Amino acid sequence: MIIRFEKRREPSKVMQAATPIGAVVLTMIVGAIIFDLIGYDGPRAVKEIFFTPIFASYKWQDVARKAAPLILIALGLCLGNRAKVWNIGAEGQYLVGGMAGATVAYFTAGHGGVWVIALMIVAGLVAGALWAAIPAFLKTRLRVNEILSSLMLVYVAQQLLGYLVTGPLKDPNGQNFPQTAPFADGQRLPSTLWGTPIPPGLVAAFVLAFVFFIVMERSEFGLGVRAIGEAPKAARYGGYDANRLIWQTLMISGAMAGLAGLLEVDSQTFKLDLGFTTSLYGFTAIIVSFLGRLHPLGAVLAGLVLAISSVGGQVAQTAVHVPYATAGIFQATMLFFILASDVLVRKRIVIVSSEPARKALGGAA
Amino acid sequence: MNFDFVAAIVTIVGVTTPILLAATGELIVEKSGVLNLGVEGMMLLGAIAGFAATFIASDPQYSDSAPWLGALAPWLGVVVAACAGALGALLFGFMVLTLGANQVATGLALVIFGGGVSSLIGAGFIGMAVTPFDQIFPDNLAQDPVLKLVFGYSPLVYFAFIMVGVVYWFLNKTRAGLVLRAVGENDLSAHSIGYSVIGVRYGAIAFGGAMAGIAGSYFSEVITPLWAEQMTAGRGWIALALVVFSGWRAGRLLAGAYFFGLFMTLELYAKASGFSFLPSQFWAAMPYVMAIVVLAVMSARESGRAEAPACLGKNFTPDA
Amino acid sequence: MTIITRRSFVKSAAAVSAAPLLGRSAFADEPLKVGFIYLGPIGDFGWTWAHEKGRKAMVDALGGKVAADYVENVAEDASATPVLRDLAQQGHKLIFTTSFGYMDQTIQVASEFPNVMFEHATGYKHAKNVGTYNNRFHQGRSVQGTIAGMMSKSGVLGYVGSFKVPEVVMGVNSFALSAQAQNPKATVKLVMIDSWFDPAKESAAAETLANLGCDFIASHTDSPAVLQLCEKRKLFGFGQGADMSRFAPHAHLTAIEDIWGPYYTSRAKAMLDGSWQSDDAWWGMKEGSVVMSPYNKSVPDNVRAAADKVIAGWKDGSYDVFTGPISDQSGTEKVKKGERIADKDLAVIDWYVKGVQS
């Protein structure tokens, strides 16, 4: 008896939808077993990480807060990843978005109002886009790998943040701590909207997810992005300008990351400090985009899953005393499972027996 | 003013070695056509594995009955670290080569996974220390203010130099190296000639993982003989950058690694010498800015531009 | 140490229920629930470990009257807020937030739970139910400086820090001034590594300082990396937050130990007898919260005597390292002869004294 992988004629849509769910479920099972074996209360850990944040209403605000930047950044990454443009440096673009907002707040100190906030948002978008323009330039003109150039810029952005909060933007009344002055009331966005636990970032994320969906599936631009990713030579013959698409996808994902950074700073922390670099949303968003199968609506769901597991990881730390690293292990495992299960989307399992008749497994194509 | 050049060079060597080790391994991986971004994760696995093995082997309850164990403990640590790195790499390899998963995403998953697993295992080792895996030459050579330039280092430093040479020789002077390069340049042709593309790549990936693991053990056994979460602090990413701006050539890799190490040390010298007219963050960002500049310059120069292996990052699909 | 052993240890220290407790409970019969959030892991043998020791000391001192829980590895960003809310909701009535990066989060959650008392370490924002507390670590720095000033042959002292915040600046200045009191020509070379956590970089920074002639290297970082480098290069250094002699048996001359137990115990007692009030407490050697670990056997008697004299001086109030005349790096006099730097100025200090090369 032989087990073979046979390529499907078309990727299985059933599997595309089922595999992310399967990945999450399998992670829960495997995680519970392994953590139990090494001495922790495995099932309880899984419960706290995956279920408590869903069912405990006082956790919803935290989940929503974390999901917003993850989804926003992941939307931009989905676009780029489809074109096989790998923006690993989204974290740097997220940081400069926040820095841009804080800089505007500094220069408009004392003033407030709709125009100031609009200016801050634009600043965040532009700053993120420009920070991503650097790797775009390097890739299109000099063939420099964008993975590395965008990544190096993350470190530069972190140092820039350190410089700003200890120097030009430092709060004169802040006891010389490395942070900016708190934003004026008129400069702030509300943390949550209309009495719900929903932050403005999440609303933006849902709206933009829809926009991205329309663009990616139905527009000329979206077609070009996918073409460049899946069949670059054919796409070029078809008239798509690869360089332009590289610029566009990088700058769009940069703008999204910058927006996420701006919203975090202007609706959650209302100042800039060194703690801004610790969340690493820009990197986690990469997992979100893959877990969501590079699809905008998938990114929304995946963002929620990652947010739930991050929040749950903290709960588990208190409740089950698992180390802080546990959430990361679960998240990486989900990613492994979904990447591994990709094979079921593209291929199906065929068992060849010595008898003439063949059985094909793997669901309908 | 008498500036101690020897000491400065020794410092640069110490800073560069772990990056060189990891990059040398990744060079082989990428030459075979695979892009393994998981270097940072493999280094962390190696760091904790090496530390744990060294710590346990140095434990008096064992070395009392087997004194040779105590002396060999750090070497054992390095071997275990190599195995840990290789295991992480093989997980990556299985997913990418056998299951056909996306290389970029899988590599990133390995980074996060390696970080998490190392933290989990390392939880029990926080606050412990081992003896540093330091000089192997006798004091009169290793401590001599001038001769220490050659003799004052940890065995891993010499190992790194040797491996660069071995990799160079392997890639350019052996038939096996030729096969590896062929697999990286044109996997379909290599396959049709009869070489096992998947087999060669598995081997390359395992080697890369072992080297990354050893690089990780350099942190936990040589520089700071202790375990701390995320103690490699991003060096794995620098190693990746290094492979690119070496143009995938071993000789350039050595030069590039030292170039980077020079800038990382320059940052500290500038700060220690009081160059306060520039903010300290400027110096801290300098190595990364230089990496980008060098990447740009190397890619722009016509004559100097070395091409990446043609199949880099693409999965092998013989029935496509 | 295996993971299972550690887990059993953690289990035997108060277990925490994840179910939120709403409303107030009657304290008369139930123990007071005290919560702690930590920046790092409790086994770090440094900052967090010292707080954990303090927590345990409080539990020992007050027995069944308190039940104390902790959360470790809480990042200093917005994610600390839900952790604090959890603790408040789980019935903790006194919560210590042990790092300055928790400041706004503490204020935020305190405003949501007016019946829970919060104490923020090394901060400056207060509220009716938020107090701050700090330790005069710089007192310990002056002991280190005294030792370094007397024992250093080169007169060039090294100092490795993470970021330039008043806490660090205060420590550098105290170290420099006390070293100069013993050796007027002593200088301090300062390197900030601009990173939260990078032991290899700390070690390289220390190595650089050693290459440039430092034979003593103090540090204000979160790992013993600098000490290990000192041991390797046969130089001298000091432990930070805890006795770190296990990492550097020859190099480690003494350490500043943070003894939080007495403070935590007194604050819990204040809660129990109803006298707790928001305060800005800054304890030091006098109160026993800063203690120097035993001197290395290689420290000569005359040096020990001088160091002990400094300690005694802090304890009885006769000595303050920040007594003028003090000039800054450019030579401008900032403190007149005989004057002392006031606490409120010390807490925000951002200039280095003469002789510090930064």
C-alpha cells in the first residue's frame, strides 16, 4: 500500500476554509497534551488561552484592542504577500506611524479638533508609506531583497523612537522620563466607541477589510497583484508593471501599518514612550496574514484568533502559571499547522493498493 | 594616546563570531535554493540546549563519578546545541520540502516557535551560570597582550574560521558542492540528471540548523555563560542580511561579517569615548543603516553583483 | 532544576483563581489579597527576584493575614492594563506595580477601581488610591564608588546602562562623586546600550570599556553580563539588585541588594489597620531597604572601613553624596558648597557631574 500526494486540478475550496479551523483545533489538542505531559494543567491552559477571552465579557475590550492593529497591518500584508512582496518590516512602519502622530501632536500642542486629528491620521498613513517606500526603492532600482531592507529599518525605527522620546519630543513636565507629553483632549480619539468595547481601530479594520476584499477580488489592481505573485512572467507579458505593483503594495502595507501605529498611540496610550516598541504587532501580523490565507476576511478572523490567544496567554499565566512564552508557542504551532495543511489544499491523498481499483481520499476538489 | 588595537580586534572577533557561524550555515542552505528565515529561532534553541547540556554535565553529582564529563561539558554543550538547531531546521525542512509549505512563512514560524520553546525550557535555568567556554591555549599565549590576537579565543572562534574555509572548499572544489550549487541554480535540470533535489536540500538545511545552533551556544557558553530569554537579541536576522550582502560567496561572507562586527563595536567605542555630539541612538542604528547601504551598493555595482541562486525561495515542484 | 520542580514550587505559593470576584469582601476573617506585577521572570536574580523576595518576606511576616499573588513578565505597554484589571477583579486590594513603565496603566486601572490601593515603584503620578515608592539605590552606588575610587589603579571607571532615565543618572553621579572623594582624578566612562535587553551587547560594552582602560565596571542593566566580563578580564565589578557573586566569584566585590520586605510588610499592615494613604515613599539604608551584600574577601580592610563609614553616614543622616560643591560636565557649578540636592530635583535629574564622560 502506498500513500501518495496527487496534485489537484484546482486548489480545494473546501480545504481552504477548513484548514485554518483544523489548524486551530489541532493546536488546542496537541497543546493540551504536551503541556500536560511537561507538568502543567494542559487542558486548563488551552481553556484559558482560547476560550476564556471569548466567554468572559470583561476580556472583550482587551481582545478588541489587540485585534485592531493586528488586522489593519495584516490587511496590507495580505496584499503584498499575494504579490510575493514580503514586507517583514511592518513593525518599523507601525512605529513611525505612531511617531508621526506624536510629532503632529507636539507641533499642535494646545490645539485640538477634527482637523488636528485628521492631520494626525494622514501623518500616520504617510509616514508608514514612506518608511515602506525605502525598501520599495531598493528593490525596484537596486534589486535589494525587501525582506532584509525592511527588517533593518525596524531597528532604525526603534532607535529613532528612542531618540525622539529622550530628546526633541520629551515631555518637559515628565520628570525627564523618556516619553512625550500626554496629548491634549482635542487631539485624542476615543478609546472605545458608543459605549461598546470596540476601539476605533477595529471599526477601521472591519471597513478596510471589506475595501481590501473588493479591491483584491474585483479590481484591475487586485488582479495585477495576484498575477504578479502567481505567474510573474505571464503577468509581465500581460502588461502588468511589476515595479509599479511592488511600489504600490509596499506603500499600501506601510500605510496600513502606520495607521495601526497612529491609532494605537492616539486612541489607546495618548503619548509615545519606550513601551511602544514592546508589542511587536508588526511581526505578529505576519502570522495573521498567513493564518487568514492572505484573504482580507480571513485576516479579520485570524486577527481575532491571535488577539484572543494573546489575551488568553496572560490569563493562563495567572491562572495556570504557565510561562509567558506559552502564547507564542501556541501561535507558532497554529501557523505550522496551517502551513503544513496547505498541502491538503493543493494535493489530495491517494492510497494505492495492490488491487487495480484506486481509492482517492481528500474531499471534493 | 596609545590605543590598544589588539584588544579592539579581539572585541570585534568576539562580536562577529556568532553572526559568522550562523551566516556560514545559512549560506549553504541558500546555495541549495532554500531560504530559511528561522535562523534566530534556531540560534535560541541552540543557546538553551547548549547551556542546559553544559550545566547538567558540569553538575557535581555527575562529574564526581565521571570527572572527564566535567571537562568535556562545554564541548558536549556545543554538540547538543548543534543537534537542537538541526532539529528545528529539520522541522522547517519537512514542512517546506515534503509538504511544500511557503518558505517565508515557515521560517518566521520557526523564529517564533524557537523563541517560545527556548523560553519554556529555559525557565528552569534562569539564574544559573556555567564556566565560560573560553580560551584553549595556555595562559602565556592566550593572555599575552599581543599574542592573544591569535591565541586568546574560544574554540568556537577557530571553528568559525575553519568552517568558512571548509564551506569555501566544499562549494568550489568538490563535486558534492557542485551538485549543491546545481540544485540551487536549476533544480529541474539537477533532478533530470538524477540528483535528489530534496535529499540535497534536507542535508543543507540540517547543516544550516546545526551551525545556527552552535552560533546560539556561543551566546550562552562563551559571551555570557548564562541563559536569558531572547538572549540572541536579533543576531540571527543580521546573519541573514550577511548572506545576501556577501553575494552568496564564502570569502565575501567572512569580510562582510567582520565589516558588520566592526560597526557594532564602533558604536560602543564611540559611546565609551564620549562622542556626545551625536545622540547615542545614532550610533546604535549605525550598523543597520550600514547594512542597508552595503546591500544597496553591492547590488548596484555591475561587476560586483553576484546573483542569488536562481531557485532561492521557490519550492521544488517536479510535476508542475 | 526541572520544570516540574518549579511548577510544584509555584503551586505551593498561593494559587490564583481565574474567576473574577466582584464586590468587596469582609476583611475581618479573610486574608488581605495583595497583588504584584513584575517586569521580568522571578528567577532573574536581579530586579524582579528582589521584589519577589520582598513579597515572600511580607507573607512570612504577616502569616495568615495576607495572601499574595504575582504575575511575571508583564510588558511595560498597554497590555499591562488588563493584567491589573484582572488582579483588581480577582479581589486583590493592594497591588504593587514594580516598574516605572507601568505608570499610566496603574493610574488608569486605579481610576476604575477606587477601592483598590495601588503602589507604583519608581513613578511620580499619584491619586487618592495610588502611591509611589522607590529605593535610594544611589546610596549603594556611593559605596561602590568609594570602593572603586580607592582600589582602582587606573582611576578610570566604567559604567554600563540601558537608557538615560533619572534613576540611572542619579546612580552614575553618586558613583562618580563618591569615587572622586577618594581619588579626585577618577573619571567615569559611561556607555548606554540603548536596548531593553541584550546581554551580549552589555558584555561587549564592558569589554570596550575595559579596552579603554577601565579596571572597574559598574552596571545598571538587567543581567550579570557585565560582571561576567569583569571576571573574564580579571577586573572588578558589582552586583545589581542581588548578590551576584555566583556569576563572578573574584570580580564581584559587593552588590546593592534591594530589600523590599520591610516596605511591603509595612504597607500591608497599613491596609490591615486602615491607615493606608497615598504616599511618595523613598526608603534607603536607614530603613533597611538598601543593603550591601558581603564584601569579597579581596577587599582590603581600609577599603571596607571607608565603605562601612559611608553606609553608617547614610544611616544616621550625616552623609549625603549629593552635597555641594558639585559641577556638571561642562564645569558649571550646579550645587553650592554645603547645599544638598533636594529629593524633588534628584528625582528628575538629567545632567551628569564633572568627570563623567557620557
